[in-house]
Amino acid sequence: MSARPEDGGARAPQPERPDTPCVAVCSTTFDEVCRGCGRTVAEVANWVSMSAPEKEIVWQRILAQGYPRRNT
């Protein structure tokens, strides 16, 4: 990505990610966090309308927490 003066310079490229952290192990039975992907119920519901930077924030948090998990 090239530098743009209006945003203060070059931005680090975003890592390649799947379209969604969903691993088809959906469960929010005991709390508001999916046991498969680590997203909150609100994040799952709003994922399609979230901006790329908003999604990246979620990705960084869930990866730091050890998600997504295929075998829960």
C-alpha cells in the first residue's frame, strides 16, 4: 500500500485472513463468547457490517486468546 499524506503515511499491510474466524463449532451456551471462534455474540451478529479495521481488532484479540478452536 502506498503512503498517503492525508492519513499520515504508509500503513502496515494487513495479514491475509479468512473471510471469517468461524470454524463451524458454534456454541454460546454458557456465556456470550463462542467456544469455536472466540467472538462475542454481538461480533458474530455484526461481522458482515464491520469494517476491515474493526475485524482486524477482533482477529488480533481472538488469536491472542487461542482462537479459533476447531476442537472444543
